[in-house]
Amino acid sequence: MAKNSGPDDCAWRAWLLPKPAAAALAAIAFLLSLAGSPPALAQTDPFTWFEQWFRPNPPPRRAAPPRPEIRRAARQPYRARPRSNRPAENAIANTPAKPAVAPSYFVAVLGDSLAQMLAQGLTEAFENRPEVAILRKAKEDSGLVRDDFFDWTKATQETLASGEKIDFAVMLIGSNDRQPLRGANGSYESRSPEWQAAYTQRIETIAAMFRDKKIPLVWVGLPILRSERLSEDALAFNEFYRAYAEKAGATYIDIWEAFADEAGQYSAIGPDINGQTVRLRAADGVHFTKAGARKLAHFVEPEIRRNLDEAAPKGEPGMPPGAAPNLANVANPDDSGTPSNPALPGSEVPPAQKPVAGPILPLTGPVLAPGGELATRTATAGTGNNTARTLIEQTLQQGRPLAPKLGRADDFSWPRN
């Protein structure tokens, strides 16, 4: 039976090992304790231990020079500038205020929603003419057909009888008139003979009202529309407006081609009044954008300006209508050179005023001689004319050279004196 080994047995076995082997084991254990565990040795440089024992001491590190201290200048306390006792308005006190000009020329714009946009464009067109006022008399969703909704014949009569000042009138209507018309004998289908008779009668009646009041009327035709069926009816309506409005004394303005493309078709995009390609029509294919409304007004604007210039008094250029030059203080000299209103004795005589303009001379007319005859070319002596004509015939027609002169570059005579 084997005997169990105990602590005494292990000690006895240790004594059995040779002494050199025990010393080697002790040295290995000491080295392992200095170098660290096996994983740590595998991760480090194998020469680390030899460098620790045999590497010379590194040179002492030089301390970095201290950073120069930057001294910041002390901030000066903010001192508020003393406020001037003068208000800021005094700086522009010397600028003269623009005199307000009261409107004296009134343009009434009548019709449907297209007329509302036309009035908007006309307001922008005449914003630099404060004496011109645009009266917006348009009614949305109205027309000449549905007089039960809005009766334009009655409304025009009431407007003209109200005494409101109207110097010029513009009518643009018809975009809502593609529907039956209710007449005395019933309802008429659109563009039927009975419908046309009743519709054109209303056009002529409204235009005649302005003619009787001696108010210039411009009737603007409908523009091209995106729908082909609507455009077909709009063309027929425009023929009615042209014939019967002009018959009653109105002026018809056609804008169809102005809002069509080169092929004559509908186009929502086109040139504005500045030549830039922009969107002119709204998404519904009927109404206008702001740029389109301004272009629409561009075709009506010349008629208004022409009538405005004719109605303006013959005063100084650039004066608004109704204004006249003040001639009360102008001293008109008589034939003797003495002012018609001489100053009182003892008072200073004001200097004679210079005329506003001198004699007006035409720049493009024919030039007149002092005697009043047309200026003519002065005739030269006969000998000179004959000599010049002879030289021209010899050189240009016959090709003969000119006779050389002595000492000139073409003088080839030899010997030279």
C-alpha cells in the first residue's frame, strides 16, 4: 500500500534537487519578477531590459523659454458725444417740399374683372402724373348679358347723371358673356340672331351715353384665351365691339395679337413693356399677372395721354392741367420802353424782366439768305471753271498725267539747274 505524500515529503524532495539547479530557478524567478509577466514581455521591445541597464543616461531636458507676456492696453472708457440741441429735421430743412398736386383729370375704367386689372395697370402707368386719377368702376363677374345680376346700361346712366367728374372712359367687358341672354320674348342662346341683336343694342346704347356727354370712350377688345372655344367666342364679341362701339363714336383698341405668340396661338409667357420675357397670363388662362396688366394698360395709355395733352391749357411746358402762369407781377414795356406799371416815386425800380424764350428758329427748315431767299452756291469765275473741267477730263477721262512743275517730285527733267 502506497504511502500518502505530505508537506514533509515535498520538502524532502526539494532537498533532493542539486544546488546549481535551485540557484538557476531562483535567478529565473527574480528575472521574471523584474521583467513582468509573459504577456507583458511579448507586447514590449525585447531589448527594453538591456536598455534599462546598459543605455547611457539621456541628456537633461532643456526647459522651454517662458512665453513673452503680452500686455494689453487698457480700454479707455467710452464717452458719449454731447447731443446737439438741434433736431435732426434741421439737416433737411433747406430741402423744399414737393408741392402736392390735386387730381384734375379723371379716367373711369368700367367692365368686369379684366377691367379691374386694366385699372391696376393704368394706375401704375400714371403714377408719375399725380394730376391723373384712375376711377375703378369695374364689377367682378359682371357682363352685358346678365342684367339681372348687374345692369351696365342702368349703372352707366346713373354714373353719368351723378355729376362725378369724368374726363375719359375705358370699357373692357365680355369675359362672362358666353351664356344665354334674357330678352323681352324669352331667353336667347349665345350668338343666336336674337342674342346678337340684343347684345349689340346694349353696346351701342352704352357708347352713345358717353358720346352725348362728350366724354371720350375707349372700348378695349378681349384678349386671346387659352381655351379654343372661349377664344372663338371672344373673336366674335370683338367684332361686335368694333362695329357698334365705333358706330356710337367710341375708339376700339385690339389687343389680340399683343398676347399671342408668333403663330397666333395663346401663350402665357411673352415680352413685357421692357422687352423682358415674363409670365403675362394667370393660371386660369383668362386673367393677367401684374406684368400682363401693365402691358394691357400700355395699349390704352397713348389714347389717354393724347386726350390729356389736348385738354391741358396752353401754358408753360410741364405745367399740370388747370395751372397757368402768374402774369400779375410781369411788367410789360410799351413801345417807348417804359414799363406799363412804373414804380412809385422814391421806390427802387425793379430791373426789366428778360423774356422766357428768345426767337424760335427751325432746325430742320431750309436755310435762307439775309434777303429772305434760299441760300445758293456762289458762282465762280468762268476761267476757273473751264480750267478745272479741263484738268478733270485730262486726268479722269483721258488718263493723261498732269504736266510736271519745276522742282516737284514728278519733275524728271535733266540736267537740273
